[in-house]
Amino acid sequence: DTAVSQTPKYLVTQMGNDKSIKCEQNLGHDTMYWYKQDSKKFLKIMFSYNNKELIINETVPNRFSPKSPDKAHLNLHINSLELGDSAVYFCASSQGGTGWSDTQYFGPGTRLTVL
Amino acid sequence: KNEVEQSPQNLTAQEGEFITINCSYSVGISALHWLQQHPGGGIVSLFMLSSGKKKHGRLIATINIQEKHSSLHITASHPRDSAVYICAVRSPTSGSRLTFGEGTQLTVNP
């Protein structure tokens, strides 16, 4: 069974469209994350939810809106897509908390291409 | 300047060589992670360290908290080790947020 799954794996769309990426984890974790990996392979945190509550909200455009219907799911909705949104988006999950031993498990990534 | 710096950015080795990838950070941390990103894009957590040294198979990770430095070593490297290796740190004041280095692209030739 896949621990952290994302759909779709690839997403090609036109500028100005609205799209969603879905993430699900079956690890029973309390915390989920969205990361963006740019063309230089640099990973950066976007959002984090703990038990459906937003706990990290980095400086990202408000066109990006995360939604967590339950603690096993964290979806990312993007409005009015722009060329610069093209990247690979990774979902991850962890047990959460501030303990040093909190391991994050990553999904396979969604490659978004905006034309 | 990034809070987490890795070196080298790119590394090419011959099969069997001993490999070292370095990570320096400028903030206080509660933990340091080493991640591996496969050519297909998947990311796997290799190690999580708060002190000392950890070993898993041919991989060894060390950390020196005083010097704010960590190294990832690969012994008897193999072409299947070719991947991007990413260092990430977790600050005690940032909750579960990870700050990432830019990664080291390792290519091991047969």
C-alpha cells in the first residue's frame, strides 16, 4: 500500500486555469505538508496542517489555498495559474509534534506545467 | 544566503569510490535530515540526526552540533546510488518546518 499518494502525477494546463492536486496518507499521521520544488530542485515548504488545522503558511500567493477535509487528506487548490507556478509539488506527512525524531514521508510528487 | 548550504553541488564518482557530501547550517537545530531523491523524482528519508553518527548499510551520517556541520558518506559507491542528496534542518522554534539545502547531484559511473 502506498503510504503517501498524490494525484495527478502530471498536470499540464493553460495560464489562468484553476486546478487542484490531491494528497492522501494512510499512515495515521497528524501532520501533512505541501512543498514546492523549483526547476533548480530546491524544495521549499508552502503549508502544513496538523489535525486539519493550518500551522505553517509560508509566503505564497493567496492563489494557493490548501484544504484539509480530514487529517488523512490535504489538497492544494491553485487559482489563476501562472507560468511561474510550473514546478513539482510534493505532499508529505509525519506524526507531528516538535520532537526531534519526527520523520517526514513524501508522496511521489505532482509535476505541474503551466503553458 | 541560504540557512542550509551543501557541497559539492555536483559530484561524479567511479563505482567503488568513497563519497562524502557536506552540509553546513547557520541556525540552531533540533534535528538534521538527509533525504535522497531518485532520478524518477521520489524522495526518501535516509537519516534523522540530532547528535553523533548513524549507519545504515553503506551509508553513514555524522553531525557536529558545535560546528553546525553534517556529512553523509557512502562507502563502496554503486551506480544505483546516483541521485540527489538533500540536507534539511529542523529548528526548535519552527515546529515541524524543514529548511532544505539545494541538494547534491551524485552520479556514480560503472
